[in-house]
Amino acid sequence: MIGTGPYNSLREYLTAVEAHGKLIKIDEIDQDAYELTGFMYKLIDKYGWLDAPAVLVEKVKVSGEWMEGPILINQYGMGGHEALVVGVPLDEIDPEDHILNYKKSLQKMLSEMPIEPMKTKEVKASDAPSKEVVLKGDEIDILSFPFIQTNPADNGRFINTGNLITIDPDGGRNVGTYRMQIKGPRKIGISPEKNQDGWKALMAHKEKGASHANVAVVLGSDPIVFAMSSSKTARSGQDELEIAGGFKGESVEVVKCEDSDIMVPANVEMIIEGEIPLDDFEEEGPFGEMYGYMGLPHESTFYMNIKTVTHRKNPIVVNQFTGVTRGFVTSPGEAASVKGFQKFMPELRGFHIPIDHVGFLFISIEKTKPHQALEIAEKFNFLPIGKIVVVVDEDVNIHSTKEVFQTVGARWQPFPGAKTIEDGPGFFLDPSAKNRGKSSRILIDATRQLPEENGPDVYPKLNREHLVEHDPEILELVKEKWGHLI
Ligand SMILES: Cc1cc2nc3c(=O)[nH]c(=O)nc-3n(C[C@H](O)[C@H](O)[C@H](O)COP(=O)(O)O)c2cc1C
């Protein structure tokens, strides 16, 4: 019987999702006809990002061939699945209320902060599931695995959940999730945006005159390793695997690569080893990006020549439907950000990037003085992802976009409760930007306005507050008596 997390492998987690969460199983699907892409859009239309189940497909048609999977999709979308990953006790996970499950995950992560990095633990190759099958040189055909073309406008098939492991010239390890366009049986694109830590590590080798860098890509890492690889939770210079160990309360097991001394997570589905030339760059993309729009192609980026592939028998291939579903668990990173920012913004109560509404940043504060909300919002000007920054009082649930939007409608006066910033850092994938990486932004003060801020002399109460004041037990009572109807 598998319980709540943390889990040591994707497989262990998948077993828990089957036992306690929600998983849709599909026997076979024709991705040459983009049936899986269409399926994911319809699933999200029905459930929304935080409520949609995970999907497992056994067999998929790719490039005219039926390939054995399984392919796993949306395994980290649901709030209840996030709660499983971070170890919320099973009896506390609500079967329906996934905003509540997300908040419980965040509370758990906040209660465990600050976490201490934990050293990795080496295991022998014979004990590493990721080495069950070893393929070398011409035995490798990466196209024979069911990596799919996600969107008709993508430039071909991509591995889009690979964690690239680089070692910088000083010996520091970086783990980052970057998409990889399949360019041939033993050749894949490697696309960290400029200034990502993986990009910096490769450029540091190039500046030292190296002709190539040895790297590895792991696929199907455990949920916390994947979350660390996909976010800035581990700061530049920190080792994502040690930070993952800290969050899990247990060392991440690593194994030595076949062709180099790089140590990589051992409990993964596949390890791809190879070399990245540092004096040759190629075009890459485009690919459907996280804003839900087609991205721009890279004119010149890295690629990797594959030398060795090791994998589990029947490896699970994870495909991320970027811009359609949530891609990784975010509560560990959100907890780390809240705790970090609170050091210089003590009034900060919450900070949330609603990934299903990319471009927004929701902040809640304990407001004690006039003009505090816009002052706080301005402190986030360095963050490219927040183009529309909404600050609310702490009674508002920033994990419910509906509640934030209702609050903006009710509590916000566009004048003087907004500030527009003409020029600043922008997110490189934002389709609205004339110059990628640059953006204007708007700061919205949707806190209750004080009289000094041009607010009303007496701020009216919410009707719900009147109800609960009238009878503090009413909502519990209704749940008990009428819950079966709701
Ligand atoms: C599924 C997925 C795909 C991603 N693809 C890319 C990518 O192609 N290029 C990129 O720069 N970042 C990509 N990201 C975001 C990075 O993983 C993220 O910024 C991470 O912090 C990078 O690691 P680093 O900070 O060690 O560079 C992706 C994230 C996810 C979850």
C-alpha cells in the first residue's frame, strides 16, 4: 500500500496517483491526427488546470508507427496530486476541492522552511533502475521512443521534460528542464534560454576554450527533483539535487554516468549521455509555449550528440502539454519565495504566480498604512513574469483566481489605485512583447482603500462576513445538514 509522498521515483508516485488520485487510462491514441492534443484541450475545458486528472496512454501512433508507451501526461496538474507529492496526509486530501489541496501543500511546505540542502547518496549501477537497458552508439535510435509532436505548428518531435545535467568548470552541478528537439537518431537540440544556469555553465566551458561539454539528460525524475529542475527554487550556484533532498527529507540517490563522472539521479526512466559542441550552434523550434501561443524559433542554440542511452525496461515517457496544463509541483518553490521575500517585506502574506493565467502575479499583504500596496508591488518590478501585479488584502484567497478577479472588480478604483510602468524586464516567451525580454507592466492596488487613498469613509463589510458574524457555525452546519446536495 503506497501512502503519501515524498516519493523516490516517478513510478512510485504514479502508483500512488492510481491508488489515491485520479488517472485516466487510454489504450491507444493516434497522435499523427493530434488526438492526444485535442483530448488534453477538452479535458482542461471541462475540469480546469487544477482539477484535471492525470492521463496515461499505453500505445500511441507517431510518425506513421504504433509505438508502445506508456506516455504520462498532466501528472502534476491536480491540486490533490500536488498534496500527495509533498506529503500531505492522505486523510487530509480533499477529493474535490483542489484549491484547498494546493493551499494545504503550501502550508506544509511553509511549515518546513527553511530547508537545509542534503548531500546526494551514490548507488551502484547494478542498483540503479535507470540502467536496466544500456544502448551504445549505433544501437541508439531516439526516434524509436514515443516522444511526440505536441502541436501541428511545432518543428517536429520534442523531448520536452528532460532535465539537463551540466557540470560547470568549477565542478558545480546544475539541473535544468529545457526542451530538446529531436534532430536525428542520435542528435537532439538543447534549448536553455540565454542566462539560464544551464546556458551559463555551457558558456563558461566555451570561454575556457573547451571544444565540447559532457552532459547528461534524465527523463522521468521523481516529482521533487523534477520540480527543482523546472524552477528557480534552487538559487544559482545551489545544486538542485541537494535542495530536492532537503525538501524530501532524504538524500537523492545518484549514479555515475557510463561515459563520464557526472552523477545523475538513479531512480529515473531514462538517462541520455553525450557531448554538446561549443563551437557549433543550430536553429531550433518553434514550439508551442507556456502562454498558449507559438514561440519564436531560436536562430542559434546548442545541440547534443548522443553517445549512450540507458533506461528502465518499458520506460514511461512524460509529455508536457505546455500552455495547456500545469507542468510541475509549485508549492515548494512558492513557500521558498514567500519566506525569502518576507525577510525584506514583513507585511507580505502570500505570493502566487497563477500558471493558468500566465502574466499575472497575485500578492496578499497585511495592510497597515496608506499606499503600502503599490509600494510592495513595485518591489517586484525585477520579476519578468509579473506583467499584471494585483495586490489584495490578506482575507482574499490568492489561490483562487475567481476570488482575486471578484476582488479587483469590487475593491479596485483604477484611479488612483494603479501605476503603469513603461519599461522593465519582460518574460522572453510573452507573445505581446515587441522586444522579447522587455515589457511594460501595471500594478493594481485591489486592497480596501483607506480614506487617505481616496477610499470611502466607512468601508462596507462583505455580506458573507455579516452572515458569519450572525452565526459563526452556519457554514459548518450547512455542510453537515445539506452537504449531500452540494
Ligand atoms: C516542461 C518544461 C519545459 C521547459 N522548457 C524550457 C526551455 O526549453 N528553455 C528554458 O530556458 N527553460 C525551460 N523551462 C523552464 C526552466 O526549466 C526553469 O526556468 C528552470 O529554472 C531552469 O533551470 P536553471 O534555473 O537551473 O537554469 C521549462 C520548464 C518546464 C517545466
